[in-house]
Amino acid sequence: LTLSYHAFIHEKIANLADEFDYVLIRNFFNNTSARGDWSMNNYSNEYLMELIMACAFGRLARQNDKPIIIRMLEHNFWTVQNAAIRALEKISDQSDIDLLFELFLNNKNEAFIKALRILDKKYYYGDGVNRYLNNFEPDNLPF
């Protein structure tokens, strides 16, 4: 069976996942490579599988999953990055802003700045970014 990509079908399928699927989905992203030790009969489904798993994990992620979520922010697929951002919005605390800012300065990944904006709105109503920018001279801004 080959699944064809259809806009947002991955989110609809991912919404069927529940707490009983959490461990399986967590293991999928906890491995070094996204595929890990999984074997598929048809690797043409790999892209859609990653999208489904990312969306499901984004919904089911817990506080102790932050290291996995941070790795998902660095993923090549924007859908995986967005699932990580949604998970951070749900489970983050204010201390995560400092971590995300430091990670952004180190690798300039756009997903980190998107996550920062979401957390900025959550905790500072959009005013918190100024707290960081005030620490930089105009010629030394990180972007």
C-alpha cells in the first residue's frame, strides 16, 4: 500500500492517536534517526509517516519530552518543526525561552525563532523579545 500525500491528511490521522500510542510514537522520535529501527515495506510512505508521527507526538508530548521536541525543531520538514512548536506551546515554561534563544543564536534555525515568538506571546504578551534585544548593540544583533 502506498499512501499519497493529501493536504492535512497527516493531521487527521494523527488526531486518532491517544495515550496508548504515546510510547510507540515517542520511540519513533527518540531514536537518532527519525526512522530508527523501524522497517517499512514501502519507503515511499516514509515522508507521510514522519508527518503523522510528528503531529501525533506534538499533541501527546509531555514535560520530559523537551529534548526530543528540541531535536524536532531542527528537523528538515517544516511540519515536524510546527508540531514541535505546538508541543512547546503546550508544555513549556518561562525558562525554556532562555534555552531556545541560546539554541537560536547557535544555529539560526527559523523554527527556534518561531517557537520564541509563540512563547513570547504566551508569557509576555509579545513584549518579552525586547528584553533580549536590549542586551545587544544595534550592530551586533543576532539576525
